[in-house]
Amino acid sequence: MAETVMTLTRRDAFARIAVASLVPVDAALRAGRVAVWQDDVELAAVPPPTEGTQAILAAPGRAGLFVYRTGDHRAQIAADPRRGLSIAPHTAPDGAAGAWCRVVDGDLNLQWWGAAGDGVADDSDALAAAMAMVAFGPFTERFEAQRALYIPPGTYRLTRSGLLSNHVGEQRLSYRLYGAGEGSVLWLDPAAPGSDELWFYDNGTIPRGSGHSYANLCFAGGRDWRALPPSGRQGLYPNLSPRACGFRFSGPYYESGHVFTDCSFRYLWQSIHLAGSNNVDSIRFLACDWQACRGHFLLDNPQSFCVSLIDPYVSLGFGTFLEWGPGAQGAGAFSCYGGQIVMAEAAENGGAKSGDSLVVDARRGAPNSGNAPVLFSGTRFELYASSRLFDIAAGAGTLFTFRDCAILTTNTKPKIIGRLATNYCTVSIQDCSIYDQGLGGLDWVISCALGYGMEGKLAVLGSIMPADFLERVRFENKGGWLHVAGMRGAFAPAGGAPHIVLYDGDRFADGFAQHAGRTIAVKAARIDRGLAPDDRDGVVTQLPPGARLKSVMVRITGGSDAPYRVIVSDADRHRVFARSTPAPQNVGHFAESGTLLLRFDGPPETRRIRLWADDGKGGAPRRGSTDAVIEAWCEYY
């Protein structure tokens, strides 16, 4: 064919190419006359030139500057059949005598291997070819950093599994994939031929890779690759397919150090699966989001794991956020700092319900799974419809902690928000706020198979809970341990303003007395809002059903010189348990009931203890009496 040689101005060349890698092209154009070829076929048809001859490839997406290099290039040509980096002349197609070599100024570009990114064409071969060159030997030696691959904006339709996995058959470290944000979409099309699951990353039995990083990319599944279908948030669940999944870390040896930064996961049946037969350590997610996925993190590794999230955003998770698989039995840790997790029931979003919707589902772990603390710190939860916070029924020795979290529920019917049904485990809710916006009622179940010394424990520490929390805790089987300290809640009696309620103490199922000789412990319920009551309403605490009131005591120090008397009674003030002697408040007041042994049954309003004050004659105390500090508590069992 006739040689297509053109003398171009820099402006003309940029207009023809209009793609990345213009820096070396610009330098070549500044140097003088350069040949411009439309595609790799034309360039391959050029008779072999002399060493150092330059040419510009102008094909959209694949454009760039190439330099002819003599010598043996058979390894590069064999490893790069789609001609992203090396193009052999047609006279010696194996590259034995030389090849056109792309001038790479920076990172590799997926489109150099012919990826269309239009959401229609199959870009599987292009991505596989690019990944092969990311780990190609001449670019890096074993155990050293790999090149980075840039994914330009576009939707890259993929129909094969494991395209991001390690295909070189040996340990590889530290490749980097990055895009331009949510506009760079890798889409696993569930309509691809076959019936097997499709994963972006799944090493299987191939030696794993470690230290890989992914940034500013969108990993999508679903029948519709778009972020949201035209119908908006309703009808999202039917878009999911069990075939389209995310990352399964399953290689032998150790598979660690993967980092995801500003990535998005959409319409994936299972986003992250920690499987395999060895350690999967230090998998980190920084400011990532999940949209309409069914399963988020599945822990099914028999050795150990370490997963951490910082400021994640989960919108409409339909299945589980954190789930134990049947193979989970090793030590590890899972932590989530900040962010927001919104769990929805599939039936509420235009789809048939498929399994429970849970933040933590630990019902399938191996019997000896344990020593794997789970921490949510500063996270906001929204639990719609029947979605729940935790269900823990497997493993032992694990600590599940919710700390400084805001938990909002919108159920209109009663639901079990938390269930602890295994031994030795502790669920700790520390300094959290739980708000039942739907007013359907939240039940908590403690149901352990073993007795005293081996029971599971639900600890509520310094948290704001619904006022009927103690009413909604159920002990089943042989029960367990409920520990409450500094808990705050609110209730609003008919016609009255809400009161602050404070609880402290421990509760055990009656079965402990039968099975382990344990008597129900005496608890102290602290009535202490920091300042003395300055009106006849005062503050109220509520006893659990069946409680026996042993004694009450109140002490006030300081205050004003106004007449004052402090009183502890039932909620209606009909029965006074203790009162101080009328005197100026600053004299100090002390009142103790002595032993009462009163049983409290019946509805909640009959089991309330009121702390209030008057002026010593039945009238309201003078203004300013709240300056005094008060200590008050009641003992019950």
C-alpha cells in the first residue's frame, strides 16, 4: 500500500487524535515531519524502517506515538496480541526483527487495547490484554510494584469472570487501577453466556496478588448497567442478578493489602467475599459507596481476616451488610468508622423478599469461630421495614460493638431488632441513640444454650433507648445476661411531658437460678439528672415487670436558702417511699426508705418511681432550687 505520510501542524494533529498520550506526540511534532497512520493495521503494513523512526497512530482511543525498535521483540509481541504497546511489521509478525513500540509517558490506558466503553461492545478481551501487560515482566520484576492502568470514562461491558485476577501463575504485588469516578464503569453483564457466577476478581487456586489498589471506579452488575433506572428508587431489587458479583479473595498463601478508594459498587449480588484457605488481611475501603446490592461482606475464611471501612455509604442494601459464612472460624477483625448504612426490605422496593435484611448476620459461622471483634463507630443506620441490626447465633468469644452510633428504625409493626443466641459472645451498645420512628416496637432476644459463666451478654452503656426497652427484652432458652448502665430513654405519659429515665444494673433469665444456682442479682437504678428537681413533676424511672423494690435513697447537697423537701414515691404520688425533713435546701437533705420488698407487676405506668420536690408544705419549691446537686437511686431485684 502507499505510505500515508503527512506533514501536520500541532493543532491539526491534536484535532485528529483528540486522546490521551499527547505529550510524546507533541514532542514528536515539534521535532519535524512525522508519519500519521489511521490504525494498527496500517502501521503494521509499513516496511520495517530504521531504528528510531517515529510514527503517530491516530485511531480514536488507541492514538499515541510509536518508535520503531530493531532487535528481538518476540516476547512482547506474544504477550500483547491486541497491539496495545507493541506492533510487529507484517514482514516479521512474530517481532523477531523489530517492532513499533508505544512511547508511554505515564500510566497505561485501557482503550489502547481496543476497549469501546459504550456499554454494548464486549470489552472482556481488551481488559484481559491490558491486565496481562500490567504484570508483564519487562515492566517489572517479581515482588516489585506493577504499572498502573487508567480506565477512561465509559461503561465497559464484561462477560467473563476474574478479569482483574492474577493470571501470571505466581505471586504479584501492587498493581493499580484507577478511573475518573463513577463515570468509569466496569459492568459485569449477567446476560453473558453461561450460568456460572461472574466476579471482577477471583483467583481460585492461582497464587494470589497482594497490595493492589483501586480508585475512582464503579463496579456494577445488574441487568441495567445504569446507576439508577428511570423509575428511580422503586423497583431496584429486580435489577439484581445472582450471577453478577464483585471481589472474591480466595487465592492460596496470603492475599492481603488491597485498597479501594472512592469506589462505587452497584447492583452486585455479593460485593466482597473473603474465602480461600489462608489469611486475607488488611482489605481497606476508603470513602466507598454501595448502591442497591444484596450482599456486601461475606466472611467465610477459615484462617484470619482484617477488613476496615472509613466513611462508607450504603444505600438500600437488600440482604446483609456483614455476614458469617459456614467456613468462618479463624481470628480476625472487622471495623467500620463513620459513614451511613441504609438497609431496606426488598419487598418495600418493588421486588420479592429474598432472605432477611440484616446489618450483622452471624448465624452460619463454624462452632469454633471467634476472637474476631466487630466494631461500628460513629456510623448512622437506617433500618427500614423489617430490616434488623443483628442476629448472632454462631461462634464464640466474639465482641460486637456499636459505639457512638445513631440507629433509626421506621417499622410500623413490631420486629426483633437484635437477637443474641450464642454463648460467650458480647454485643455492646455504647453511647448510641436508637430511635423508633415507625413506633412499631423493637424486641430484643437473649437466647443462650448454656448457663451461668458461659452465657451471651447484651450490654447497653450510656445509650438513649426507647422508653420500653426493658419491657421488650425477652429471655429464651436458658437466657443470658443483660447489663445496663447509664441508659437514657424517654416516654410521654398521657397528657404529660416526656420525662428522663435512667437505668443501671444487670438482669438474668429466671432459668439461671434453676440451672446454675444463680439468684437474680440486686440492681441499682440511678435517678440522677445532675440537678435537684425544682417542681412537683420531677423525674421518673421505670422498673422492669416483676421487679421487687428493695429500697430507695436520695441525697442533696447545696442549693438555695428556700424551703425545700425531696420526695420519692410512686408515679401518682399516692404512696411515698421516702421524704426528707422540710428545711432550707442548702442545709442538705437525705432520705432513705429502709427495706420495702414491694413487687411491681402490671402495665408500665404502674411500675414507675417518681423523684420530686415541694416547699415542705405541699406547694411548689421556689425558683432556683435546681442549683443543688442530687444523687438518688433505688435498689430492686
